[in-house]
Amino acid sequence: MDLDPGASVRAVVRYGEEPELRRAVRRPDGSGWSEHGAMVNFYHDITPPMSWTRVGTCWAETSHPVVAVREDADGSWVVQA
């Protein structure tokens, strides 16, 4: 429901979900967002980019709040403070 947070936010996750399972990552070419993680990587190469308005929307077409996440040096994902 909020506007795109801008280029400083590279990845988000639905509130309460684990980023390793599903996260939305801003595409480097600026064409939108792609989902990454253990639950969605098998679709990564055939799924078109999604717009910010679709980020956080689940299969039931319900909008969920999202929080920014970042990748640590060890490869784990953590919620940004």
C-alpha cells in the first residue's frame, strides 16, 4: 500500500516470513522485483518481474505488510533496523 521505498531498499520479506524461504529482491535493471528463496527459486527463470504493487501479495490476492531485509556477510538474511 506504501510507495516503493526507493533504491536504498534492495530486498523485502512479508512480515513474519523467513527471507531464506521467500523474499522479493529488486532487479538490477530496474524492471521490478523477483522472488527468491527456497520456496520459489524453481520458478525464478520463468517468472516475469513484478511491480512494487504486487510485492507482498499472496496467492489469495491478499496484501501483506513487508519489511526490508539485507544479506549479511555470511550469506544469511536479516531484517534491517
